[in-house]
Amino acid sequence: MPLGVADIPEAEIEFSAVRASGPGGQNVNKVSTAIHLRFDINRSSLPSDLKERLLKLRDRRVSDAGVIIIKAQNSRSQEKNKQEALSRLNDLLIKAQVQHKTRRVTRPTFSSVNKRLDRKTRQGQKKKLRRSVDD
């Protein structure tokens, strides 16, 4: 079963409320509704293999110092933004736990090679018949 945000102690996730950017009228200047979520991968209690996979992710939210920074500001509610940030962190954790199969190199079968060569020969003959006849 994959690890999620529910398995991470709350002390390891740091939230800070900041002012949201973009439209919102006068409310945007006085209320800090956007949430910055910070999660330090190296200092977390996650298994070491998961830490390595998180650090190797090609994601702009993972800094060079190994800190995941997520900014959620879609909602006007601070609590909804907090839930959205946790959801995005959860998606990132699940993405890091997916292990892709390594591709085994295979050779084409003898009959498939022969079929391909036969098709090439027939196509070449067809084009040869389309050429003009020299007398």
C-alpha cells in the first residue's frame, strides 16, 4: 500500500499563510489566504528509497536543497488552500512510489524479418514497374 500524507507526522510539514497574487479586489490586499507548504525530504521520516526517488524527480517544486515547496492559492479560503496543498503533496508522494518496469531488449522473430523483407521487395517491384520504359 503506498505511503501518503496521512503517514507523515504533522511536525514535518510546515505551513505558512501568504497573500495570494492575482485578482481578488480589496480582499487580496488584507487577507493572507494563500498557503506555502514546505516539506524537507532529507529530514523526514520517510523510507530512504522513497527519499531518493523524491529527490530524483524532475519536478520544479523540489528544490536543490531537497525541500518540496507547494503554493496553493486557488481558493479564497485558507483551509481549502491548505487541503489542496496537502493533496498536491500526496500526489507527488504517490508519483514517486510508482516503479516502472525496465525494458528487456528483444530481437525480432525470424518470420517477422522475412515478412518485412518480402514487403520491401514487393514495394520495390511495384515502383520498378512504374518507371518509364527505355527503348
